[in-house]
Amino acid sequence: NSIIGEEYRWPHTIPYVLDNSLEMNAKGVILNAFERYRLKTCIDFKPWAGEANYISVFKGSGCWSSVGNRHMGKQELSIGENCDRIATVQHEFLHALGFWHEQSRSDRDDYVSIMWDRIQSGREHNFDTYNDQVSDSLNVPYDYSSVMHYSKTAFQNGTEPTIVTRISDFMDVIGQRMDFSDYDLLKLNRLYNCTTSLSFMDSCNFELENVCGMIQSSGDNADWQWVSEVPRGPESDHSSMGQCKGSGFFMHFNSSSVSVGGTAMLESRTLYPKRGFQCLQFYLYSSGSENDQLNVYTREYSADNVAGTLTLVEEIKEIPTGSWQLYHVTLKVTNKFRVVFEGVRGAGASLGGLSIDDINLSETQCPHHIWHIKNFTQFIGSSSGTLYSPPFYSPKGYAFQIHLHLSDSTNAGIYFHLISGANDDQLQWPCPWQQATMTLLDQNPDIRQRMSNQRSVTTDPFMTTDNGNYFWDRPSKVGEVAFFPNGTQFSRGRGFGTSAFITHKRLKSRDFIKGDDVYILLTVEDISHLNSTAVEPIPTSTINDFCVNFTCENDGICVVQNGRVGCRCPSGEDWWYVGERCERRGSTQDTIVIAVSSTAAMFVLMLIVTLVSVYCIRKKYRSKTSSNTADMTLQNQHAF
Amino acid sequence: TRENFDVDGGIDQDIFDINEDLGLDLFEGDIRLDGVQER
């Protein structure tokens, strides 16, 4: 389903403009979508700097794109109202990259049946297929879970599905708008010959005995062991939760084998950063002393330090025992480095130790907070399914809470609430342009294969409610009284979000619920810097600035023409400047003076010439007459 | 508690539903043809 023809391809780094017509939330969502491309494909995006062709994302009517690079200079892509969902942006950019919808593949009818009589009249053409002369499926099987597939209700004229999958299990899979599927990525990476990605660094589920090239350090007291279970827990790995017999390995530090203070260090293979910031994620299980801790270091190498400099980045203490826990650690490394995990035996008895699995390292931003919900399944569709997260603080100091609404029969909702907090007196109200991104984590061991469900909302300080209040005003002013589980009273602002975050069916699919645990990743960012994004392009061709050391006088302007420098001189109604540097002034009076003087000069000159000629002629005449008289003999000197 | 603000108005709208509601009749629901594209 990719359009055939090299001319439709974009360069691997696509120039883009975020037009100022876009809603603020949409701008943030588009930039998040770009991060998904950078993590999972070799496609990158850069602000337009004058390149011949670029994509201009603007707020048009609806969500649409052209297919492929149209070489039209400014190629528009519309992210209009209600299109500001990350997978919608991913979908439209896949069109721009050269993909059609999945069910329009030439072999579509092998996998789905189109129910023509259930399609809105006049919309049947939307279900046509391409032949394989113009569309290439890139040797990838039909993909029910493609982000490019119609849903079963597309263009329906009633309530019956317009598409019926031949394998019924996929009926509710088609039409997912969460993230790229594995096949989406396979096709895109094949089409653009991707071999690397900008932000992915490493993923390790420890299934292979080479443990992803990790090495044991020397100078510690014990080694990390490659195991598939530990007597005192965990009974199984996190990758497959013990569902695969004969596999399911992880690394374990047996803290009971060392004395208090004893350590075991495990180092990653050598890694080469490109962006200078990283997010390390991993699952950790504690079954030893409750004072056991995990220290995370980076060992950064440089030309003059071949052994590397060990830097402690984070100490992870008070690890809950008895279950796998997700952790994120933010790194800021710019040179070749290793990640080092140091297990430390803590005080008190230990019969087990620390276990680590499903490590992922990428050059992306870590979420600011994690909401870990245990024993999740019981809440789905139950009246007790109204869950509020603990309070969190955004980097700017705004206190907030997430509300997960699970008691509906079909859909789960999610809402962002500002709540009263310790910094409220110092904060700006109404809360300006804070974008809250709420991600239901797909706990696939490999970050590249995760299809997490994400929604972002942004606090618009100008938004008002029906009673005239500002929606995002201070919660103690516009909010309601609420109580934390420990009885502490606080104010909670009105929730802003969606009732259609994810269907219960999808919620129970993939690895959203793993070990009956769910993780909601939360990030609240200030996006006020995105207020005006359409920037002037920086010309790519360098201009030799001859004018630097060439000055023009009298407000003349230096210009370069045909490689030569000169001045454009100012002029007025009856005056002007001339000369190489506009140094001479001229005016119409001058012209008059010149005209008069030249006329006068001409007159005088003519007068002189005339006089001289008259003189000469007279003189010549006079001499002639005198000579005539002299030669005249008077013949008759006599008068008669 | 007071009603939350639901940006989706209770409906799980797909790309094509959004475009349809706006009266757009784009090719395959969300593809703009630039006149050159042939089928």
C-alpha cells in the first residue's frame, strides 16, 4: 500500500513548518508524534530552512494529507479541530511519506470483506483497491493492526460494520489509532531503507545468554546471575511473566550471598549518544532486605580517560518488595558511555536480592511522573472504577491529579485536574499553556514494539466556563473540596480530558495490563514557547557580504549586482545623489543653472565667433577694396 | 462532582468521522488529491 515511484519519497529528514493557525495542543502533539518517528524509524524532522520542499502543518478543516512528496514546495497537511491526537498525526504523516490506507491493498479481499450495502451512498469509492502496479505492499503481510486501517464502522450508513474481517478476532483490532504497529514500522523502514533510528539506543529482555552484551564489573563482591526464577521471588521474569516455559530470563543480584554493603555491578555494552539526553527504563524486583538498593551510574569515556569516569546518577531505595516495579532514570551523557547497575546489600536480613528485566534506553525525555495502579482489572466496568491518581507537581510547580474513569461499559475515560498545591501563591493564574500528556503504557519489553495509548490536553488560560470563571483558574477559587485518602483536604479543579480514551476491549489487549499492574506515564510541559512557531527560513546559501567594508554616503544603500558592489543613492523630488558612493549631490536647480550657464556660454561663444567672422570678413573686404583702387589707373584722369 | 470537560463529547470519533462531520468529501476520507494523482 505504498505508492510506487521514487519521486514520491521525502528525504530522511523532512523539513516542516508548524503554522501559527494550529491550536497550541496540536503543536505539542505533533512534536510528540515526531518523537515517535525518531524512536522507531529513521525519519527525522527539522524546521524548514528554505529547502525546496517542505510540509506545512496547519489548522485546516479536518485531518488530511496528500500521498507522497508532491514536490510542490509548500505541501500542506491539515491537523484541524479534534485532529490533535498523536496517532492521527502519525497516520497523516504516513500518507505524506507515501502510504495509502491498509484495506486498499490489492490483496485486501483475502483478509476482509467489504459490506457494500452498508456504506453511505456515494462513499463506495473510498473502499476501492489499488492494483499492484501502482501500490507496493513491500512484502509485508496484511496488517489488521495498522494505524492506516479503516475501522469496522468507516462510512457506515447505519449501525452494521462496513468491513468484516475474515478472522473474526481482528474485528475490533482494525482501526486502532494508538501508535505504529510492527508492520507499519517494517513497511516504512523498508520503503526508506532505514537501518538505524535517531533516538533508540538499546533494549534488553535478557532472553539471550549473551545478556545483550552486558558485562560484570571487577572490584565488586559478587556477580549478577542470569536466571529464570529466584526462590524468594520473582517466580518468573517480567518479559513474558513466566508464560513461556523454557524462557523468561532476567538478571539477579543475590544480596543474601554478601554481607551488608556488599555490591555487584553490571555494565551495559558501550553506547554512543547522538542527542545528549537519554531516558533509561527498567523493571526491578526486590526480594532481599528492604534496605537493599540499586545505584545507577554512567561510565563516560573520553580521549584522556580510557577507563571512563564513573558518575552516580540515581540511588533507588525503598524498593517495594514482592512485585516488578517500573523505574525511569534520566541521563545526560554526550560521549561514549556505559550504564552501570550496582546492587548494594542493605542492612537487615536478606533471603533474596534484586532482579532487573526489560531494560530500555532511548534518547527521549523521561516522563515526569508514573502512576502505578495495582490490581487493575477489578475496576474495569465496575462502579468503583473512578480512580484518582496521587497528587503530582509539574516542573513549573502546578499541582495536578489524573482521573481515570473505568466504570463506563465500553470506554475508559481520562481527565486532567489542577489541584491546590504548595506553590499556588507564586504561580500564574489562569494556568497558561501547560500541556499534560497522559500515556497508558503498553508494557512490551521492547520500547520499539510498544503501542502505548496517549492523549494530551493543554491549559488554555483564556478558556471560560458557563459561569464566567476561567476554566484553569486557581483550584481553590474555582475548584471543589476533595480529600486525599489520608483525609487531607484540598481543592480540585474541573477535569479536562476525554471519555473515549480507550475501549475496554483494547485496554485488555496487548500488554497494557501486565501482572494486573497498569502504568500511566505523565508529563506536564510548558509549551508557551510554541505560541508562534512559523519562523522565517534561514537561507541555506551563504551570501558573500561585500558590503561589509564598502560604505555608501548620504544614506545610500550598498547593493551587490552580478558580483559587483555599488550604491543605490537616495533621491527626492527635485534632488539626488550621484557618484560611486553617492558622494555628489544634484538637484533640478543645478540643472537650471547648468542650462542657463551653458546657454549663456553658448551665446557668448557664438557672439565671439560672429564678431570674429565679421571682423575677418571686413578686414578681408577692406584689403580687397584698397588693392583694387591702387591698381586702377584712371584712364581718364580727366574728367571728360 | 462537577462534569468534566470531555473534548470528544462522549463519542470516539475517528479521522474519517471528523472529516465527514465537516462535510469534507476527501479521497478515501482524508487524502487530498492534487489533481495530478491518477487512480
